[in-house]
Amino acid sequence: MKRKDLIKLLEKNGWELVRNGAQHDVYRKGKDQETIPRHSEIPEILAKKSLKDEI
């Protein structure tokens, strides 16, 4: 999955960018936190985990 598509889905569902790290971006929704690596392609397993945690 493309990184920008994953970020669009997260932001659409209420996640906010907290900070930019050297190799990851950190998003937060309430008390939940998710780190998204800075790769152009995110492995499907990681993308599905991030989206599953989001729901």
C-alpha cells in the first residue's frame, strides 16, 4: 500500500499527526498511537495492522 494512501485513510478516520521522527511519523487518536514508517511502499501486513488498530 502506498504510504500516502494509508495516511489519507488514517486522517479521514480522525488520526492526527503528532510529530515527525527521523524514520517514522507518529499519529495519535485519543490515547492510541501509531507509528508509520517513511517508506514509499508500506508492507500490506503493517498497513492492515494499522488500519485494524484504527477501527
